[in-house]
Amino acid sequence: MNQTMSKQILLVEDDTALGQGIRLALQSETQQIVICKTIKAARDILMDTQFDLLIFDINLPDGSGLDLLTELRRRSAVPIILLTANDMEMDIVTGLELGADDYITKPFSLAVLRARVNTQLRRAASNGSVVLDAFCFDFERMEFTKQGQPVELSKTEQKLLHILVDNRGNTVSRATLVDRIWTDGAEYVDENALSVTMKRLRDKLEDNPSKPAYLKTVYGIGYTWEVK
């Protein structure tokens, strides 16, 4: 087995039987599964190990998985799938707004989990390059084009675009965007800064910035990259 080519997946789940079932469903020559039962254990291993995908329960013995999600999204864009014990719409909405890539409600089919995991791994394998209609965004090389023409984006505009594209089809709250874009330790960030950054991004990407087709405002909540 070529370990260097294996995808590393961290599962944070305190139910031993469920954790082992998920490991059996996902473990393969190309996927290695590491299981933690607590947020503390997950934090410890995440300090030393880089993973390709994280799966964790919202309800854990030492706290909420949503808190762990918030911490991770301040420093990482690794794909994250949430597990929730019941169909709690508020937990699901909050998780997606905080930057989760997908969620699964228990009880769930292991075949469905496998499919969701494979989807997230395929998306992550694009090495930061995303093609959406007439746009091509390469976040690793910081190269952006519209209809084949280069578009120059500031670092702040790139951060905003990256978050919205990673969460396309979902709404990201203004508070989450401010928290994740301005991570330089500034105690106060003028909320108007987000509106100004969005306006500049629309001016560069939208055909009609006053009636955006992609960078949509969800009034009272935040912004979304609309999926066509």
C-alpha cells in the first residue's frame, strides 16, 4: 500500500459502535480513518497531522462540534462533514453558516456516507482550481479569469471569494465572513468593510454589479455564491 497517496480522514465520534462501522465502510487502500472520541483528542491530533477530510458529530462529550468547526474555519479550508443525532434544522443551518461542507442526519446509510465523502474528496482534489460557468478561480496560484480574461483581486477580495465559492449554494453569515477574512487579531473591524469588499468584487466579476447573478445578498443574513 502506498501510504503517501492515501487520503487521511479524521472521524470525531464518541459512539464506539458507530465509529467502527464508519471506519469499516470508509477504510480502504486509498483512505485511512483515524477516530477520536472527544474535541480535546481531535484538537491534539490536528496540531500534528494534516487531514484531507474531517467528519464529526455535533454532540460530543466535552462540547459542541460546532465550536470545533468555528475554530478550524479560522485557519483551514479542509472539507468538513457534520453528523447530527436528530433532524435539528437550527444545528444544520448554523453548521453550514459556520463553514461546514455537508451534513448527515443520524440514522444514515453507510453507502450514503461513502458517496458524500467521495464527493468532498473529489472537490478538494481540484488543488484550489474551480471552474464555474465563465469563471476559473485558482486560489493556490492566485489566478482568476472571467471568459478567459485575467481579473486582478486584492487579498481581501480573494478571501471573500474563496469562502463563498467553497460554500457555494449555501449562505454564509456576515459575522462568519468578518471573522474569517479579518484574522489579523484586530479587535474591531468596521462591518462596512465587508460591504465595500463585496461591492468591489461584484464590480470585477459581475456583468451587472447592481443586479448580481452570482454574488447574491441574503438579506438579514449574509451572502452566497448562487449555483446555476
